[in-house]
Amino acid sequence: MDMKACDKMILAIIQDDSYQDVISELNESGFYATILHSSGGFLKKQSVTIMIGLNHEDLEKALKILKSHGKRTVMQQQVLFTGGTPQPLAATVPIPVRCGGVVLFVLDVDRYERY
């Protein structure tokens, strides 16, 4: 990131271990981020909060990167039981499950200094 005035901050909460991929893509695009390990939500799952300071002109570029990592589908094995017989039969079937995700906040930065 060049030395444009930092007037925006993105706080992005990433819900799974894919944050390394997000950070790599952000770095390749010239963005630098601070990583905070966090947890929360209904199941108290581990997550990562990424802080990105940037200029408003670069905001949409950063949001596009974060959005591209927000929806991920994996195949999970689900056990199905068949009934109607004296001994039920079990079979596993792969089903698509949405996991991970990104929740983000865009904040105005009133003051930015670098020492």
C-alpha cells in the first residue's frame, strides 16, 4: 500500500481457518493487515479479526477480495438411515455445507499517524 492518507478501516471477522488465504491475497494486492485471534457467535467458534487501514479510493478493491472469501461450500458426509426393515441400513451421502464466512465493518478514521 502506498502512503496515501488512511481514512478508512475495515474490521473483518473471518469464521474459519481460511484467513491465511485472505491475508495472502490482501498482501499480494498491496494491503497490510493486523490479525487478532477471536471467538464468538452462538457456538463460540474460533475466528480471526483482521484490521485493515486504507484510503477510501482502495476500499472497493479490498472489499472485493474479502467478499470472494466469504462463501465457501464443502462436501460433508451425512449418515442416512433407511427404515421399514427389521434392521435399519445406514449409508453415507455427501451433501454440500456452507461454512466459514466474513462479517465486516467499515469505519471512518478521524486521525492516522505513523511513527
